[in-house]
Amino acid sequence: MSIRPRAPKTPRQVRGIGLIEVLVSVMVLSVGLLGIAAMQSMALRGGQGSLESTQAVMATNSILEAIRANRASADAYNMPMTCAGPGGAGVVNVDKTAWIASMKATIGSGALDTTTCGRITGCDDANATNCTITVQWDDRRAGGAATRQITVESQV
């Protein structure tokens, strides 16, 4: 028993991909790519928010170390929520002004930023009390709220 090879198909019998199939595949591909772009955008905003939170915690640690270094004047570091350094001479004023300026440079949008602020409360030079450091900034750039705060409490 021998098997006869089939004759090749004639051009009339050969059919290619139709226009409808191409359109459907392009639509599926475009929806998938749009989904990937949206996920990328969300990941970038989340990363920005995490970066700002980390920088805020680092800023609180830096002012706490300055307070510990100048423990004799710890109560002079207390200040209400302010978005500008006090200026002036003296170690405490220089520390607070540098702290606010540093936060504006890292978390905020520069020296003219009016939304990045800090508050220091509870510091006392007579007792080993807890200082409470609060950092506030505008988190809309990272997709968050207009005002975001991180508070750190530490014993000096």
C-alpha cells in the first residue's frame, strides 16, 4: 500500500489572515500596553511617596542628633509648626534653620516651598524627656493628600 502525496494547494485554496483578525489582535495588544503603562505610573507615584517618607524620617533623625549634641540647650529647640527657619545667630537657630532648609531641598520643591514644615515639642534640657518631631509636606506630587505628616518621638 503506497501513500500518494497530496498535491500542493492552489492559490485559490490558500487563505491568509483576514483584516478582522488583525484588528482584533491589535486591539488586544493595545489594551495590554495601556494596562502596563497605568501600572508603571502607579509604581512611580508609590516610589515617590516612599522616597519622601524616608527622607522625612531621615530629617527627624538629623535634628534629633543635633539636639543630642547640644543637650544643654534642648528646650531651646522646641518650636511650633513652621515652614521657615528662625534665622539668627546661635547654634540652636542655625540647627533649626538648616533643618528646615534641608527638608525643603529633599522633600519639598526647593527654597521657595511653603508646604514643607517642621515642629519640635517636648524637649527639655533638665530631664531625659521625649522629643516629638513632626515633619509635614505636600504629598500631591506622589499621588497622595495635600498634607502628609510623619511624627517621630524619641528620648534625648
